[in-house]
Amino acid sequence: MEFVILAVVIAALVVAGLVSGLVVSGRKKKQLPPAPSSTPTLIPPAEPHVGEEAETPREEPRRTIEEAGPPDAQAPVAEAPAVAEPEAPAAPALEIPEPTAGRLVRLRARLARSQSTLGKGLLTLLSRDNLDEDTWEEIEDTLLTADVGVAPTQELVERLRERVRVLGTRTPEGLRTLLREELLALLGTDFDRAVKTESGVDTPGVVMVVGVNGTGKTTTTGKLARVLVADGRSVVLGAADTFRAAAADQLQTWGERVGARTVRGPEGGDPASIAFDAVKEGIAEGADVVLIDTAGRLHTKTGLMDELGKVKRVVEKHGPLDEILLVLDATTGQNGLVQARVFAEVVDITGIVLTKLDGTAKGGIVIAVQRELGVPVKLVGLGEGPDDLAPFEPEAFVDALIGD
């Protein structure tokens, strides 16, 4: 009996122990922390404070080929986007200047605009029935008004009076022929009017262009380049007018239109240095002609005129100047003669270019300026067009003045 009771007690204790273990195990499971999430939470690094440098990330150790795996397994490398190269600006199309032969004849209509003052006025007076002293005074006034000049006017009137008296010419055709002959005698048909662009030595011909601001000097230099290119010559331009804003740009534009290179320097630079470099470049390139555009100095500025003489001396270190052209505005009349005198004292003028001879210009200035300097008019400008610069031809000029 006691044995049975002891067995029952032991069984009860075992059952109680099992129940207690289950309770403790349940409590322990409830106190375990939750399982970690499959997606890790990234904490951004703290930004450096002002004055601190950001920590430089450590370089990843290089892996061997075996560690990196085959090329197909490696991460693709992004290619840099192709950068389109800017297209070079297209070179401007070169222009083909008109041939110079016969230009003055083709431009005769423009030149004839000044004939009413000189040519037709003289023919009208000479056609009067009675050529008395009053008529001859009117003829003289007409010539003076046309800027022929005092001395040439007196010579022409005396010769006309004598020939009319001796020949007794009264018909319109006879008077026109008479006037044409006398005007040609005043202009001079024996002058060498060719622009000298060939050097006597193995260097390019060098032409220096001088004149006062406003006469069209830089434009004339550009147009002269066109004349030379039209005659088959290669040209280098020297932009030695460094005192007028955009003068070098203007000359370079003229050159680019016909394929002539321009040598230039900084604005306000030394004109003599630029002129020297232009001739040097012309020699190096084997050019036929070098045209030098000088500053449009006022003829009243002695210091500037001295500088013009300096440009001439510096250029002549390469060799002699073949031509020095003075550009005059035909509309300035007697003031142009004053300019001509001053320039002739500084440099040896060898030829004259008369611009703006069309329109309001008075044709007699051609006679006056030649008489003043003793050098010929070689070129005349008859408009704003690029090919309106023409070699001066006395016969065509007179024919345009007096009409058919």
C-alpha cells in the first residue's frame, strides 16, 4: 500500500515539472527580439562641419582576373557620350573683280555728271555769235568754278582765244574738237599713269597709300587690291592705320573678298612696325605686291606727318618704295591742293588717286592737282561699288566732260 502511494506522489511531481517547463519556455520565447529584416537600413554619413574636410573614401582593393570572373560577368562600363566637334566656318567665296581694261569708258555715265559745270558750260559760251570780252570773262569764271586753277585757266583762255580768232571755228563740232584738244593738252597725254607695282629687285612691289581722313583712303587701298587681283597679281595688305577704329577690320574684309592676306597689329600699335612686317611677309610668301594703308593723318598735325615719314624710312629698309599714292577727295576743291602740298613735303608722291569724282565733283581738279604736284592722276573713284576704281584715261575723261 505504501508503495502505491509513493508511486502516485512521484508521478504527480513529474507532471508538475513538465508543466512548469512549458510555462518557462513560453515566457522565454515571448522575450526574444524580433528577427532582423532582410533589407538593411542605410544610415547616411554625417556631413562635415564648416572648416572640416570630407573623409576621402578608401580605395577598393584591386581584384585579380580570377576573383573578378569572366568579362561577361563584370559590370558593363558606360561609354562617354560622343562630343560633336564644332564645324569650321566655311571660307567666304572669293569674288572675281571686273577686268580693269576700259573701266573708265564703262563708268562714263557717272563721270559725265560733272560735265554741266565744265564741258557743256564752255561749249555753250563758245557757241555764242559774238565772243566779246564779257563772254571770255564768263569762260574764265566757268573754268575757275570747276577748280581748274588760276594759272591753267589763264593758259586755256589765251589758247582758245587765239585759235578761235585764227581758225574762225564757229560750228558746234569744230568748237567741241577745239576744246577737246586744249583740255587734253592741259591734262597731259605723255604722263606715265601706270601704277608701279613691280620691284626692280627680287622682292614684291611696295605701294604706300597716304591721305587725310575721310578721303576714302582705306577703301581705295581695298579697291586697288581688287584692281591688281583682276590683273592676275597676288597681294598682301598692310593695315598700318592703327589709330582709326576698325580700319584694320575694314581692310581685312576687302582682302578676304579677293583672297589677299592682311598683316595687322594691335589697335594703337606702331604703324611703322606693321608696315615693316607686311613687307617682310610679302617677301616670305613671294607675293607680287604689298599695299600699305597708312593712318589718315590730318595735314595740320606736324607730329603725325613726321610719323608718316618714319613709316616710309622703315619700309625702305627692305628696299625702295615703288609707288606712293596720295588719295584726295575731288569734292574738296582747293583744300585738296593744300593737303597735296603738305604731303608732298613729307614723302615723295608719285601718283594721285581722286575719289568721289562722280556726282558733285568738279572735273577741273584733275588739271589743278597735276599742275600743283607735277605728278599724274593715276586712278579715279567713280562710285561706291567695289569695282568703281578705274585707271585714269585722259581721252575718256575729256570725252565724258564735253559729251558727244
